[in-house]
Amino acid sequence: MAKSFKSYTSGEYHYVFGEVYVPNIVDTDGESMTAEDIQKMPHAFIANGLVKSLNTNHNHILNAAEVIESFIARKNDPDLSPRTAHGVLPMIRL
């Protein structure tokens, strides 16, 4: 299943909102996470100072993106991915 992203530009800044992980959906590495584990993920990401540790498609080459906001999507959020019907999923704004 393809990931969902939304983007917009405001002045010189370009913002991207995108889902990071969906509960109980197998990812490209053949792994999945529970909603409970996913709820912990964005908090740990910020707390561990990883906001500038982003790469593209797990290539381990840092890019210029920076997380400026991390949040847990609400179930059935009309402004986000239809996959929020599954429940918790962290979203990031770059």
C-alpha cells in the first residue's frame, strides 16, 4: 500500500505532511508495529534528537529535511490519509 503525503508551499518554505507508520500493516522490510508501539515512536524520535537525521528510502545518506512537527493522527481524520481509519499513525511535517 502506498504511503500518503500532502504538501504545500508558504513563501520560501515547503511543507510535507506524511504518514510514517500504520498499525498492523506490513512494511517494505516485512515488519509491522502495534498501535501502542507506534504511539511511542514520535515521542522517542523527538526526545532522542533525531529531527535532522532524515534520509530518503533508508539509503543512510542524510538529506536537508528536518522534522518540525510530529503528531499522532486521529482515527478517521478527514484531513489526512484514509488509512487513519486503522487508528494511530504518526505524521510528520518537514
